[in-house]
Amino acid sequence: MSGKLTLRDVRADVAELLYEDPSELTDEEDLLDWGLDSVRIMSLVERWRARGVEITFADLAERTTLAEWWAVLEPKLPA
């Protein structure tokens, strides 16, 4: 995947790991309730780091919704 990471990409990546359709995940739902765990979060961190996003596991683990994640991710996107 190339180009700048978008909220749509984040939703699709999370949905893929949860074996769900991206349209099923709203911005405000608790991802832990959907079955997201620390191993999957680390997988997402590595995926997004490969795209140039300076993100850490702690940045995401302390938050539980796509909206909260995007608020952390967006400012860390590469220029």
C-alpha cells in the first residue's frame, strides 16, 4: 500500500484483522468489544510504521476507538 494513510485505510486495516466488513465499524465503537487485542494492535503499529507513521503501541493501546486512534495518527503522518 502506498500513499498517505487515511482514516478509511485505518478502518480497513482494523476490519481485516477482525475479519469484519469495514462498514460495520463506526468511529466511536470500542474496538476491544470487537475482539481487538494487544497482538493485533502491535500488528497494526508495525503496518503503519512501514508506511512512515511514527506511532507506538502505547499510543494506540491507551485508546479504544477509531476516532481516538485517528486523532493520534493524523498528526504523526509523514509529510
